[in-house]
Amino acid sequence: MSTFSGVWVALVTPFRDGQVDFPALRALAVHLVDAGAAGLVVCGTSGEAAALEEGEQLAVLDAVLEVVPACRVVMGLSGNNQAAVLARLRRIQSRPLAGVLVPAPYYIRPSQQGLLTFFEAVADASHLPIILYDIPYRSAVSLELDTLRQLARHPRIVAIKDCGGDPRKTQSLIQDGVLDVLTGEDEQLFTTLCLGGSGAISAAAHLRTADFVAVVRLLQQGDLLAGRAVFRELLPLIRLAFAEPNPAPVKSLLAMQGLIVDELREPMLRCSDQLRERMRAELL
């Protein structure tokens, strides 16, 4: 069974003059993997997938696969039209990937039985490992613990990106030991690891990637004090990275380092001048 652990970076999609900046995308992917990231999650929320046509999403995926081993690449797969999601899955899984990241169908708020039906249909159709994505503040529906435990019985559902906001559910999933529990809330990295979680899918880890990786390594080695010290150093950066809607702050920080152009697709906008000044001071 596939396992997911360590720091997986929720990759942004660089733009230049309204188009995907493929040279910057490839360079950024290599930069993050060289810094120690376990892998990259392409076309998730941080990748502005909602602003990309399907052809663009596949082109972004293929560009990353040109420079990063497929075993270190996960593709986002979201939507509330089940037939369309399954059709997109067929096209995605023609590539050899580490897995797909699948959130609950957004906006329509299916019942727990509806969520079971949806995720089981995706899992049945997939030959790639599946990471569940529990993020009720975006999908407007939460995956309840009993639902997750039923889904965990499926052989291709192997992990969860946990943004559920329920520490009891998080701890129960970790204690069950069936799903790899990756926090999707960067501020919860230290707590999740101390509880026995596997790692994180992180947007803030675009910056100081090696330090995020060090937190995981130190805690896995049992060095609580050293891991806590590194994490505390990262906290100001993490909080700035989410001070305005993601991924605007992260893109500004990367632009300050000369890695990408500071550009998003509307209605997403660049972060404010005030926040950029605060972030520049933090980088310095």
C-alpha cells in the first residue's frame, strides 16, 4: 500500500501575462524537491485549479512530471459533477502518479451516504492511491469520522489531508492507524506530528522548505525540543502566508525571491502592499 509522509508542498501555478509560466513552474518544482520536499501536490487550491481549464491543468501536471519523478507528484481532482470527475480521473491516471487528492463535492452539500457513494465511485474507478481531502470551510460539508472509517476500508483510499478542524477526529484517525494523516493546516503541523500524524500538505512550505522538512525529521527522531524550536521560528512566516487569501501571500513571497512573477488569475488578487511590506521584513 502506498504511504504518504513528510512535507508535500501544495504547489502554486506561476502565471506571466495571463498564461501559465511553464519555465518558472518547472524551476520551482525542482527547487522545492531539491530542498527536501517529499513531493508536490499539483492543481489544488494553492495551484488555483479553479481558474485553470482542464487542458491547462493537464499541461501543468505534465510540465511538473518532466522534472519531478512521478512517485513524488499528486494531482488534485475536485468537482461536484460526479460523471465529470470520473472522466477527468480517467485522463489523469494515464500518467503514473503517486496519487490523487480528492475533496468532497463543493457547494451541493451531499449527505454522508452521498459522500460515501461519491468517494467509493472515485476509488473504484481509480488505479491510483487516493488522498481524501476534508476541508468543510471550502466544501461546506464535513466528512464525519464514521464515514472516513468506512472509506478507509477501500484498498485505494490510503491517506487524508486533514483540514477538518476537529482534533478528536484527527486523533481518532491517527489512533486507527489505517489512513496516513497529513495536516492541511500549516499551523497544526507540530501538533499533528506529536499526535502521531504522518506529515503535511503545506502551502507555506514553498518558503524555508528545508526547515519544514527538519521539523518532521526531528519529531520523527523523537527530538521534541529541537523540533519545537524550528517550528516556532516558522510560525511568523506561516501566519503571514495565510494573512490574506491563499495563494496570494505565498506568490508574493516567491516573487520576492525571484522565483516567479507575482500574478494570480482574477477574481484572486495580489496581496496588499501592507502585507507585502510585512513579509519583506520577515524575509530579511
